[in-house]
Amino acid sequence: MIKTPRVDVMPFKGREVKIIPTGERPKINPELAAHNEAIWAPKKEKGYFNAWVPLVTSIGYTDEGSVDIGAGVMPFSDTVGFFEAVQNGEDYAPNSLNCLSVAVFPVTSDGHLFVSRRGESMTYPGVWNIPGGYMNSMLFAGRERCSEDEFTEDPRLFDIKGQALLRLYNQEFENLPEGVVTLRENPSALSFEYLRTHDGGMVPWEMEIGIVGDFHMTKDELEQHINEYEVAKGQREHDSFQFVPVESLQKLVKNQINLIGVDSTSYDRRDPERIFLLDWNLGELVGGALKDITGEEVDESVLGDLRSKGLSVNVCDSFPGITYPFPTSF
């Protein structure tokens, strides 16, 4: 696994967040394109479907008070090839992967945050995270049709709250009663990590928007739903999960300082204040989700302590008029 020495955070601070489709598609150098095709070929033979995902081209804080995210599209298959190329240290590896994910911080009616532990076969095994994943066309178009060109301009691909709800109801917590989740009006923050390359460089990787979702269920009711439905289905979506009391979230963020450099696969503390958080989710909490959930800002000393231990969580400037561009040529 390639270590993550840095996380960048773009706070939204209550602003409206819009994704503006640009129609752009990535320009990929021939060696990397051939690599991507070779990596995807056996997956395609096994029946994998190739959905479209948004590719961030810019993030701008407007003078009108909104955050505008420019986004083209990219096949999911290229994201798989990109990761393999960087991980293997290929000379033609991309300098970024700026596809867009959305994650929901599920807060129960009695004040608990749901988190689950990543399995051994996943990237970042043993780390705890909130539900999330790529925004993609499969969530609304279905497996058989998700790769069709017509969905590259479909508004549903760029609808942050719509994608978040589709993921919650159709993937993360299947068979939830309709209307049991209310998303906050605006997302909290966007966070992305950096992968360390074999030559010592850093590559920006995997952008994720975090939004708080209020569940109109208690902790016990949600746990019962998960267990009953997954037992009946014969499949465990959440092999291991926890409910962190909202009042413990500030301590949970602070305790990440002592977990830097710890092996997440062997570290199995079940104390909800000391679980090992995914870096993106830590960034989203720092960028605004903690305040949206608890009303509290992150303790100012935390960022300096994290940096001194080897993880830089950088909160980017968010003043009106600033725009951050991202590459579409790789």
C-alpha cells in the first residue's frame, strides 16, 4: 500500500455546492491507455460493468457565494488502471486522479455516527470509514446500460444529493424505509488525499464530498435493520460496524494523531473514540462535517499535531473568487 502523507480539504462553510458539467473527457497518453485496457480486460470477462464517473476539472468559490465544481466524465475502467499504474511505479503513470465520490455521515436520531470497517480485500484494509464511493451512472441507469454515452450528460450523474441517496438506499443500507434519511441542505467539505509515488513524489488522488445525513432511526433500530436484512439476503455489506456517540467525535479526531504510522490491519481497538479513520473522512470532519454534526469547530491544535506526526491536513483557502484547476490530460 502506498502511504498517504497529505490530505487537502476544501471547506464549504454552508455554501451551496453545484456541479457544472463541462462535457470534457480525459486525454490519456497511449502507454497508459493500453495499460488501462489490459488491466480492465479480465474484469470485463468476469462481467464487470463500466460506469461513467464525474472527473473534476475545477473547483471555484464564486463571488455570489456558491461553490461551483466543473466536471467532465471518465470511464470507471480508467480509474482502475490509473491506480495500478501509480502503485506499480510505471513511467507513464498519471499525475492525478480527480474523479469524484460522495460520502454520507449517517447520524442517528439518538446522536450516534455510523462507521464501518474496510475488509482485507479492499484498499486501506482495517480502516474505519463512513459510507461512500464514486458518483456513477450505474446507480441510476443500472448495470446493463450504465456505459452508454447518453449518460455522460445526464443530470443525475452530477446531482450530489441524488447520488448520495441512491447509494444509501440501493447499496449501503438496502431496503431502508422511504424517507428515513434527510440530507443536510449543503455538503460540508471536499477532501482528497495524495499518494506517495515510488520516486518520492506525491499524486493528488480520489476527491470526495462529505455531507451529513440525519437518520430518523435510533442506533438500535438501524443496527437491527442492518442485521435482519443482511441475514435474510445472505450477504454482509457491513462485516464490522460501530456507532460513535456524537459527543465523542472531537476526541476521535484528536486521537488520530496517535494512530499515524500504526498498521490498520492489526490495530483492532473497538473503543469508538480510538478507531482508525480513513484520511478522506478525517479531512471532511476537519473541513466542516464535525461542526455540522456537533456545532463545534475542530480544535486548532489538532492540525499542527497531525503535521508533526507526519500527516499534513491542509485546509485550502476558500475566499470568493479563488478557483482551483485540475488536469484532464494524463
